[in-house]
Amino acid sequence: MSPITSRRGLLFGTAAVSAGALLTACTSNEAKDDGPAANERPASGDTPGKHVTIGFAGPQADHGWLNAINDNAESRAKKYADVTLEITEGSNDTAQQIGQIETLINKKVDVLVVLPADGKALTQVGLKAMRAGIPVVNLDRVFDSAQAYRCWIGGDNYGMGLNAGHYIGEKLKDQPDARVIELAGLDNLELTKQRTQGFDDALKNYPNITKVARQAAEFTVESGQAKMAQLLQAQPRFDALWNHDDDQGVGALRAIEQAGRDDFLMVGGAGALSAFQAIERDDGVLKATVLYPPTMAASAIDLARALGQGKGVGGLAEFEIPASLTLYSAVVDKTNVDRYMPTGFR
């Protein structure tokens, strides 16, 4: 997930207009087959164009969200008869990922899509690609230099916290002395700090609400269960919980069930299929989750194809694609979960 919340470039609305809505008309082709998530929607509505070879490099898919990133990229590319996707084996080793990207540069792919394991460490190879005349779509984790990419697309960590806080705030605004707790992700990541900051800023709008506890987990089921158990033991009464990540939320829900607690509402984060299903069943504490959509990888393929074909974004007046697209962190609850169910990651 992104270590930054981009404030560079073009922002639409609170964070950004859905990239999928903008990109529908930026590229053209007939769909070849169906795929997951955003790929349930038509990729575009006109005819094929110039053939484009897209190189894709991402980290190791050791998390449900990262696996969904790869799936979205591959499935989106398959929809285009005029796209060839050269995808590397994911790696969290920066030296290995740099080598993989250099191989794609040497193959002279038309466009690169890169989700770096470490944005700072991979900046130089992004610069190398751009200097070689290969435009780079920087996916989510941003390079240190804007010269290392043509376009950045990613999620809004601050917006996740902000929207989670407002959702909880509206649910509790009429309750005197309301108490909330937070189950965060890894505290050494900037993205975790931004999510917490957004959450805290939203709660400032609700003077009746106090955040009484916060624990940092590690984006894993095991850590979610352990840290949630500690929170439950330390806090005998609270009214709402925000959990930063739906994967660690699986563990948190186990701890909640084991403790026999059902006296509060829970909001998750990211958009896992298991969270959507629990929200739809509405038989537990989980009532909503705030998206950090892995469909951004599908949109990154659309952007790469548009770059390779010299096209802009449908719905905008400019001839070129934007320099930056920040995706909106929508809140999914029982009222709209059916719409988002196909985008849930496993």
C-alpha cells in the first residue's frame, strides 16, 4: 500500500474522481474476456488502436491487496487485443525489482507500470526508463522525483481515515460521551500515520466523541487478532472501532467473537471480499469498510495504453492524460455493498 498520500497534480472532488469513470473513453478496444473487480465494467466503447507493449513490475503478492493488484492488471490487459503485457515476478527485494525493470527497459517496452517495493529506492530506475523514452505510470507508492514518472495513480490514505471518521461520527453524533478506538497498521509506514491523521481530523467535527485507545498491528490476520484482544481487554466499553486493514480485520473479528463482544460498530479498510460479505450478512459488528481500491491497477493499464497510443482521458478537454490521479476512498456499507462486491479482493 502507498507510503504517501499524493497531493501532487490533479485532484477531483474530495480526493479524486473515480479513475474508471474518466478512463472509460481514454482508450479503445473490444473486450476479449471477463475478469475480476473493475474489469467487470467495459474497458471502453470504441475500436482497437495502435499495439502497445506494457511492462508491469510490482512487489511480491504477500497480501490480499497486492495479489488483487496483479490480478487487476493482468485481467485488464487481457481485455485489449492491442495490448501485450510483460509482467515480472513480484519481489520485495529492491535490487531484484530494479533488475526486473531494467530487463523491461532493455526489451524496449512501450510503457512501464511500476508499483515499487520502495519508491525512494527505485527512483533511479524510473528516471532511467523516462530518459530512455519509455513513459512510466507510477502505481501507488510514489517515486522520490516527479521526473521518474509520467503519471502517478494511487489511493488516498488520509482520505481513508477522514471518511472512516466521518462515517463513525455520523453514527454516534447523537450519543453523549461516545468512545472510539483504532486498530492501525504498521506504525513505521507513512501511510499508517496519514490514515490516523485523517481519522483524528474527522473526529474533531464531533465534540461528543473521544478516541480512547489506539493499537498498531501489522496488516496480518495474526497481528490483528493479538492486538484486538489487547484492546478489548483494556477497553471494557467503547462504541466504535476503526480498523485500517481488512486482512488484519479477519483476526480482529476472531478476537471480538472469542470475547463475546457485540456492543459496538466496526469500520474496516481496503475492501476485502470477506469484509463485503460480512457487511452484506449484517450479523456482526462490522458495518462498513473504507476503500483503498486495487482496481487502480486496472486503471493504470488503461493509462499506460492511452500513453502508448497518444490519447487523453475521456471527459476532459486536454489532449494528454493527467500527471496525477488520486482515487476516492468510498465508504461501503449495507446500502451499497452489492455494487462493490465484484471488486472485493481475497
